[in-house]
Amino acid sequence: MVNVIGLGYIGLPTALMMAAHGVEVVGTDYNKGLINTLKSGRTTFKEDGLDELFAKAVDSGIEFSAEYQVTDTYIVSVPTPYDKFSKKIDACYVISAVKSVMEVCRKGAVVIVESTVSPGTIDKFVRPVIEENGFVIGKDIHLVHAPERIIPGNMIYELLHNNRTIGADDKEIGEKVKELYASFCQGEIVVTDIRTAEMTKVVENTFRAVNIAFANELAKICRQDDMDVYEIIRICNMHPRVNILQPGPGVGGHCISVDPWFLVGDYPSLTKVIGESMAVNGSMPEFVLDRIHTIMEENGLTDISRVGLYGLTYKENVDDCRESPALQLLESQKNSTIQLKVYDPYVSEDIAENQYHNFDAFLNDVDLVVIMVGHDQIKENLDKLDGKVVLDTRKVYKTATDKIYYL
């Protein structure tokens, strides 16, 4: 039986996928409200295919509990934030989870850390916890790192099809864990050592962050001299060895906006490109705010309370708001006496001031709409924005006009 620890955006889909493919699974989370919701037959966030997968897992016998289970296989999938001052990983949730596992696990148990961690985290933080509890690593407890590789909005497909990496001290244990993931994963599964597995996951997201930063910096350069960054990127990408991404209002989510900082924190003198890239991405919400003021002035708009942000999530068609550019923008404006209006069709709870839950009411109360997220809803209702001034940070509109502006 597998005990999956942490039933958030990664742990829950993983537990459900394993259960739906014949693995005996108990999902555990300290949040009893979350456990009660799952036990009542409801999922805790929106994701394409998640409810159907949940139903299959329940039919297959998955259980949910706030208690850690006595078993021989654990998957730790808890958050790994970073300290915003030092930029180093905050491993407190992983440490706490492993401590709790040590209190109940059998000798010979395999502890699989799925949470994304910086290189050396398992050596520095996890091994000492195990040894302090009197276990011999490699004999009493086997350590494995199997970093997740999925993205909200396409989790179910990516769980099934993405390649995976298994890092283990012992190749034989790594192969056994590979068999566990192969119960559902159709992609290639590579077995390597733990530190390599730690590094590869962080490097993957760092690569993406650096490339996004290049596109965002291009947008700033082109704005300064009134050039069309989208046309420039389109032409450059006609070259067979060039693939520049599209600029945007910033970077959100729990991966690209967080993981690269682990390298900056651990290797501050060696991560100049990475550090500057993260600074560029982090500056984009302020850049959007500057664009708002410029566009208001050009259109004779003086009341910033009639400016509305469309989209609070960090990407389209999901309800995940972690580190979203819109929330970063609102945070930078928090000392202002007049707050922007906000609306997102995927966010039902109030998480910001002046938040609307009706699209038409939102549009009625704003003159300038800032598209922060390209949800399908806005793409299908562009006609409702007729007559509005629009700042389109996601290039939802095909072309700019005298009322439609880009970054």
C-alpha cells in the first residue's frame, strides 16, 4: 500500500492516478477540512478530467485520512516554498512530513520525495531526520526522489504521458519505484542518483524561466522605441534554430516563479543570468502598471478605479492563483487609496479587494480592461469589450487598434 502525503495540486492527482491503475492508495493531508471534502466525494480544485479520475479512484478503493499510515511505501508531495530574502529553499514541510513518516513506517520502507527541491536538499535536510530517528539509510529506510513534471490545466494527460526521473541511492530500489510509476506512466522513466534528479527538475524550470525573461526583456526594449515585439518574434522564429517565446505580464505558479530561486540561493556567485532573468520576470507586473497609466493618459481616462484586471490565476483555464502576475500587480498597488477592479471566472472565493463574480457587472464598471490571463471565456466574448480600451498582455486580440494595446 502507498501512502501519499500532501493532497494538493500534485499529490492528489498522483494518488488518484495510482489508485485508478490498481495500486492500493491512502491519501493523507494534515488539513482535515480537505480530507472531509474528499471523503464526501468532492475534489478540492478544478482541473480537466480530475473529477472523472476521482470517480475511478474511488471505485478502485482509494481512501483518505488525516493520519499517516503504517506501510512500506510513502510518497511525500508537500509544498517547497523559498525564503524571499535568502532565496534558499524552505524545506520545513518536507522535514515535517518525513518526521511523521518515521513515527509510523515499517523497517525497509521506501520514502519517495516528489516535492521539487534544490540540489542537496535531501542530503542536508531529509537524511538527518531519518538518522535522528535511529534508522539506517539503505537498510532500514530507502530514499528516493521522483520529482513531478506536470502543469495545472493538463495534469491528467501529463501524468500519463510525460517522461519521469527516479533518483535513488540504490539502483535496485530505483527500479522498484520505476515499476510503481510505470503502473500508469506511459513515458520513459529514467533511473539515476538522487542529486542528479534534484538538479534536473530545477534546471528544467530554470530553463523555461530564462527563456521567458528573454521575451519579456524584448518587450521592454521594443516598447521603449515603439517597435512591434510580436512581429519581431514572429520573423525571428522563422529561423530554423530560433524559438523565442511570447512575452507576458509576469510569471506565476509554484514552479517557474519559485524553483530557479533555489539555484540563486545556493549558488549566488554563479547564477548571474538566472538571477537577472528572475528579476526581469518579477518586474513585469510593475511594467504592466506603468502601461496602464500611459494608456489612461493617451485616452483621457483619469479614474483608475474604472480600470479592471481580467484574470487572477497564473495561467489560462485553471483556478490556481499561486504567485500570479495579477496578484503581484495588486500587491505593488496595495498602498494606493484607489484599488483596481478584478474579475476571474475561475476564482469563486474573494481573494482581492473590488473582486467581481459577474462578468457583465465587471465590464459595466470599467473603462479600461487589462487582460492578464487568456481564459477561453474572454476569447469567446471579445465582442463584449467593444467600446472599451483594452490592454492585452496575452495577445488575445490578433491585431492592435486605436483602442487595443499590447505590452
